[in-house]
Amino acid sequence: MIDPLLLACTRIGTFDGARALTNASGFFFERDGALFVVTSRHVFVDAPSGHHPDRIELEIHSDPDDLGRSVAVSLPLYAGGLSLWRQARDAGGEVDVALLRVDRALLPPRALLRCFAPAQLQLDTSEVPAGQPVAIVGFPLGFHDTLHHLPVVRQAVVASAFGLRFQGQGYFLTDGRTHRGTSGSPVVMRVPGQVAAGDALPWRLLGVHSASMDLRTRDRELDESLGLNLAWYADILLTLTAEAVPGS
């Protein structure tokens, strides 16, 4: 029995034409029948580093009876010179979360994946105390189970007051070990008393992992890295999907 959480995540490769650029993490989100892949906005474009892919590839399980079989599904990032993904801004500026709609016709006929939905968003902040254990599920440095095409799970805890915008920004902090390639990973906590049943995800989606936090003033010789991470609040997905699904 595979925890459906692992099937809700996907490895993302970014490309400029045929040239491979970077690896990242993402997850599936469904609303009103529309399917999206969610990741960090800087996976799709990052001007400061000169990162400008024109397409991404998702690794999708193609046979429910054999996890060893997968296909790469290519999704363009632009059409007619315009970006196809959706990103958001809030009172604090740009939010490092973006989503891209996935045409189900591009998926293999027997595609095996699971999706988060609005019902899985953790909107009750009182249920997430400081120090709450969470999982960050993704592909650090591209590392994963290459035989079964599944992500790895890193443990962390909520390291700031959940529900408050840390330093006025739309994110909270986690304390856990992460690496490049984890950008776009879901930050989740297990629902007490619930177990996986069919397609159900016994997890709540708290945020989208973005990057590690450090101090520019840190003495690189005397002081270790803070080991803290930024996770953007996942409720931004309600705004992004409402714009992408007319009438929702």
C-alpha cells in the first residue's frame, strides 16, 4: 500500500528547448475537475539567475500495476509570447508560488497520480501550534527512488506562528534540512486518526516550500546556517485556481 501522498508529488524538469536546465519538485492540485501542477514560481522563471525555461517535464506513473513504469509529460510555459502559468502578488509583493494547468489528454491512459483539493487546505490556524511536526515531500538535488519514481520525505517542524505573515510576508517558517531541488514541495501534516483509503489523502496542505533562509550577516566561519526554510501559505491556491477556473 503506497501512501497517496507520494503519488501526489511529481519531479519537475525545466528545459530550454531540448536543453535540460534544472530539477525541482511539485504536486498536483484539483479544483472543479481542473488539474494543476503547483511549484515555486522561480522554477518557471527567475530573472536574477537568468533562469528562463520554455517548458517543463513531469514524471508520471503510467501503469498502476507497475510503479517502475513512467513517462515524461512535456508542458509548454508560453503560448504566443505569453506565460501560461499563474502566479500571485499580495500586500507584501510577489508570492513564490505558481501553478500550471495540466491537460488530462496529455497524460498516459492509465496515469497513476493523486491530487490535493481545497478540502485538504489547512485553514484553521489553531490546529497548527508552534513546533508542529510536518513533512516536506520532494526531490532534493533530484534524489528519489529511481526504480519506483517516488519522492523522499524530510521531517521538519513549524518554526514560526502559523497563521501570521512572518515579517509581513505571506509565508511561515519550517525548521528542517532541505536542499536545492526541493523548491515547490508540499509542506503537510498528517490528519490525526486518519489513514489512507483509496484516493483519499490523510494529510493537510499547509504550504509550498520555497527556499532556505539565512542571514547575510552570518559569520561563514563561526556560525552555522540557520537551517530554517520559507513556506508560502497554501491558501494562495484558492486565489490562483479561482482565476483559472471560470465560474468557480
